[in-house]
Amino acid sequence: MKLATLNNGRPDGHLVIVSSDLTRCVSAGRIAPTLQAALDDWSVHAPALTALAAQLDAGAIAGQPFDPAAALAPLPRAYQWIDGSGYLSHLERVRSLKGSKDAELQSGRPLLYQGGSDSLSAPTAPIRITDPDLALDFEAEVAVIIGAVPMGATKAQASAAIRLVTVCNDVSLRRLVVDDLQNGFGFFHAKPSTSFAPIVVTPEGLGTSWRDNRLHLPVRVEVNGTLFGQPNAGTDMHFDFADLIVEAARTRSLASGTILGGGTVSNRHDESLPIKKDGIGFACIAEARTVEKLKYGRARTPFLKPSDTVRIGAMADGKSVFGDIFQKVVLA
Amino acid sequence: MKLATLNNGRPDGHLVIVSSDLTRCVSAGRIAPTLQAALDDWSVHAPALTALAAQLDAGAIAGQPFDPAAALAPLPRAYQWIDGSGYLSHLERVRSLKGSKDAELQSGRPLLYQGGSDSLSAPTAPIRITDPDLALDFEAEVAVIIGAVPMGATKAQASAAIRLVTVCNDVSLRRLVVDDLQNGFGFFHAKPSTSFAPIVVTPEGLGTSWRDNRLHLPVRVEVNGTLFGQPNAGTDMHFDFADLIVEAARTRSLASGTILGGGTVSNRHDESLPIKKDGIGFACIAEARTVEKLKYGRARTPFLKPSDTVRIGAMADGKSVFGDIFQKVVLA
């Protein structure tokens, strides 16, 4: 089943079911007006939503054309956004840039940070910055939306709580990351609104692409129309999503509608940019710069500047599974 | 105007208006079913809520008895909970315990951290812990709930966005604070659910107690029925609430319903526990322990253990302005 949230002028938007081929949609309003409402009573609403999705796919309901440009983030505001660090090669590569510590590299337990969730950006919303010199970067990630998880949850409980999957762009102001890390209070100023792809899909809806609590698909990133990276999200993910949920629930419960990011998708390799057509590349600029520093003695790839664009999507059979995030940088 | 959220079995509870003397309440459901709904359209709903509050106070509406034990947190789940550090003496006193850095003590800009807001505890909810050896502490704070604030807001805009005021208990697991600070990703495991007093009051409803973006009232804390502290929240607050909002909005906008804590209330003095009837004391255990270490060479006051209780309330004329937080520690 595929769901999206359309802009209706209200803060939470309007829930729709999207056809398997992403061309059509139908309002889910008579079942649940918003995605959060659906998640609050998932066991009640999911069967009805699934039945409606089947009718839409069978053509029993005509629906209306699905316009990704009218989509908000699936949860335009959420009660929780936690970002994890599933990919150790990301941490290793950004380590020198971020002024972070050895403790970050421990592979025994994943690092997590509490992100701001009060305004999550639409897939085509511009990235607004007030200062062009803050080393603006994107981070392409896989994210899951979960049901309620009790404190001290087991891995099985964590896995069973995964309701929906999508991709997101964890926008980062690298120049401020160092300050945020040094005061020890976590990322605050360095992480403006995270943006999300228009569509969320149930694990079942992803077929064999979703297994072992990982999305086994390449996440394709283009900067200004040029391929920047296409690392596979199922490869080199040291901590899977159930591991991340277990860690997040160590000292507290997690409410339904919590969004959890898997960290910047990152595969181990030593290629540098520009990558070949079948190369792997990177899902953030900071990693590319680190590899360049090691190889050439200096970073070549610039951070994003006003009017640059970034496109992010998870690809299967040449198609963007969750629809694309496509954002332009705008100086506010 | 005074508002509260009563438990109706749903995640967001039911909004009520509470009489000035806190004895009666009336449903606000025909205006806005939940506090978040009221905040989403505050300019529309606030006048109607104010009119209903006036009728309740005048006796034109009988209402029903207000039972604080039936209250949830005013926002039982919120889109954002940011905790600031308005009181420098708190930072100075906890510094040695937390393994934190000199940068923390800079008085030029307040520190902030992004807290979990997916489940905020009711005023009488137990504090559930799974491990009795994590150095459980309370932190009595003043908190404000704000309307939408644009990125780069001025101090005047920030001040005007303050909709409601209350007190909260920022529960802390001190043993985990060190780990969280050292990995640099911020407080995650060290901060389970924050609890809130049952009642929120508009700045106007606080009269002269609210001025200069500060609450000028003592916040009284009792542990196991014994006075622990009563520092005045308006004294020694180096960064006021408008300063904290301006800092929070430096690189991003803040959505309506964002809750912002002022940090552990802390006054400069060198008293140690037990305090006299008119003493000042502390709004968290960590500060008391630091003063004891300096005075006696070792900390005497233990952290909270199962079956301990903590009571927190802001006092005016011998009355608890927002109602009390009263929590018992329970080993889950």
C-alpha cells in the first residue's frame, strides 16, 4: 500500500491512497483524514486502507491524477523525528570534517539524535537559508514511520512496529555542526527542516526490496542534474532499522507516528567524483569532500549554494519508488 | 485565561477552560477540541475561549469540578519540545557532574537542546525507570507554549509569540548525561518524558507575575514531602524566554505548539541542604550535590530512588498557580 499527504491548506494536509504505478490517487478521508490519524488506530484503519488501495489498483475506483507537486511531507509535522547512524562508513568519512570524537565510531551501539519534527518539508519545497556561507549539505536517507513501541522493546517488537518506509533529505549546515557538537547539546542549529519524498509504502508493498529490516535499493542523488551517488541502502547498513528502534527505546517509549532515519546512506569504496554511470558515489557532499582530501590533498566538491538543486529517490527497475525529493536552494 | 487537557482516552485529550480559582472547568470542545487545535488558529479561537472563561468565572456557567488528577500534560504530545538554559548558575553548578565543557558556560548565547515531545507526562504520572542506578534527577522549570515563529525572528516577534506559561519537570538520568554529552549528539537516553503541571495560563492571566518575558514567582520543590528548594524563576534568569526563542529560530522556523523550557530554575547562593523555611535551595538534585561537594568534600543528597516522590509548583500567595506536578518513582 502507498500513501501520500496532499496540501489542503491545513497543517496536517489530507491523506490519500496512491495507485501502485503512482499515477492516480483517492482520498482516504472517510477512513482517516490524516496520516497521523491512520497511525493512531492503525490496526483498525490499515485493513480499510488496504481494501481501498486494492479497489484503486483494480480500477474499480477511478480516483484522480496523482500530482507529486501537490504533496506535502507524508507527516508535515510529526511528534518525533529521530535520526540514527546505520552506516559506519558515513561516520568515518565525516569524522574529520565534524570535529567529532572517537566515541562516535564505536560500532557496538548506534548513535541517535533528536531532530526537530515541527515542520517537515514537502518534497519540492525550496531549502531556505539565511546565510550562503554555512556549508549547506544534503543527506539522502531511508526513513521509517513506526507504531507505538514500549520502553525496553525487543528487536522483534521493534521490527513489527515498522509501518511505512520512505526516503528523506536530512539538510545539514556543516559549518554549524562543529559548534553544535562541541557544546555537547546535540544538533540544533545545524539541522533545519528535513524534507521527505511524497510517498510512503508499507513494508509488504516493497516486496523483496524490504528484508532484514533494511531497504535493498539504491538511493539515487543528482546535484544540478548530474549523478552524484547511488549507494545501495541495503549494503553496509551495520545497524538495521530494528536495531535503531531498540536503541531509541532504551530509556523511553516511542509514540505512534515517530519517524526514524537510518542515517546517510553510505557504501564502502574509494571512488571519487565524478562517478561513472555504474559508480556508487555519495549521498552527501561531506563524504565526497573527505575522499577528495585523502586522494588529492584538498576537497574539490563545493557545498550547495543558492539556485543549486538536489534530487533524491530510491530506484527500482528505473523508477523512483517513493517519488523524488527535488529541492532548490533559496537565499531567504 | 487558564486551560487544561483532560484525559478522554484519546492521545490528545480534551481541552477545558479552568476557573481562576482552579476549582471548576468547562469543556472548550465546541471552540477547539484540543489545545493544539486552539493553538493552530489562536487568533480565531482565543477570543472565544476568553469569553467562555469570563462566563465561567462570573458563574454564568456552572461547569464541573476540576480534578487535577484527571489532567494530562496540557499538550500530551507536541510537535516540538526545546529546552533552553536561561540560568547560568545551573550550568555552572552541574558542570563538574556532567563532564561538560567550557563552551557551555559562555554567556553570550543560550544553549538549547531538542527534547523528545512524542509523549509528555501527566502531572501525576509516575516516573518509570528500568534501572535504579541511573542517578535519577528532576529539574523544575518554567515552560512556555508559543505560536508560529519565523526563521530569524526578532526579540519583539519572539515575545509576542508567547501564548501560554506553565511549569514542567525535565526528568534526567544523570548517569547517562555524561555518555550523551561525550558522543556529541545531544541528550537522547538521558532525558525520558518531561512532565507538566495540569494548567497553562496566558501571560495576561498572570498579571504582574509575568514581565520582561520572565515568570517572577518562586518554584517550590518538595522531595518526599520535605522542602528542597524555592528559587524565584524571575531572579538570575540571564536569558529570558524571548532570548531563548530568538536563538531557537536562528536557522529555522518554529511551528505553533512548540514548547520551550527555560532551563532548571536556579538562583545564586551558597546555602546547602536542608534549607530553612525561607531558604532558596535548589530545583534539581545535581546542583545540591555540587554545593555539598564544595562545602563538605562529598555529595550528601542522594538521587531519586523507587518510591520517592517529587512535588513541583510555582507559588503565588501560598497557592500553586499552575497546579502541582506530583510524581512517584516506579521501577518498571
